[in-house]
Amino acid sequence: MMRRTTVWVGVAVSALIVGGAAWVLRPGPTSSAVPSAASLWSEMAPLPRRVTVEVLNATQETGLARTTTVRLREAGLDVISFGGADAAQRGLEGTTIFLRRSDTLGVGRILALFPSAEVRDAPLASLLVDLTVVLGPDAARSTKQQP
């Protein structure tokens, strides 16, 4: 009787060891999800100075400028205004980043969110921002894919 109990305990322990090893060695989940914005720049060095940004929504998607503002602030950019784009800006084909002071500091963080964005040098001294981001239809699709 004692020998049978020892055999069953040995079998149970072996099963636990094999099951535990299989669980530890199982393949991880394969996710095609876009990484969160915070993870995109968590390893980037801080910007050497404050970069001011204006975010304008040129799409029909309500709240896109607000959502993008949050993501850009997480990236270390100082979004000082957001809202709807004017009629001329709504005619742009995709997301566009306008350099208002001919300085590209901070543009890489925006491109991390919107890789297909076009960058244009468009100085405008009357605007008190370094960059203007006009969100196009590609931004709406990109934002829906991000967690």
C-alpha cells in the first residue's frame, strides 16, 4: 500500500513539473497592435527645451485633436492649443506638420505617432507656437489602431 502511494505521488509531482515547464516555455502572444504612444518614446532622452505645439483637426472625427493633444503631451511636447482646422487646412490630403520657427525639434515625436505625416517649413511669426499639426484622415485611422 505504501509503495502504491509513493508511485502516485511521484506521478503527480512529475506531471506538475512537466505542466509547469510547458507553461513557462509556451510561446508568447503574437500581437499586431500598434505600441502605445508612451512606449514609443519612453526610452528617448528629454527634449533640451520646451516645444510648443498647436493641434488642428481637419477630419470629421470628433475629439481627434483632443486625443492627439493627450498623446503629444505624454511625448513631452507642450500642446498649448487644439481645435478644428480652417477650410484651407481641411483640403490637405494627410496629416501635415508645419514648422513655424524653421526648427525641427519635436517633429520626431510627432512622426512616431503619425509616420506618414508630411513636414513643411511654413514660418509664421504671428503664431506663438513652434509646430502646427494638422490632422488628416490618416491620423484618424492611426489613432483608432493605437491602444
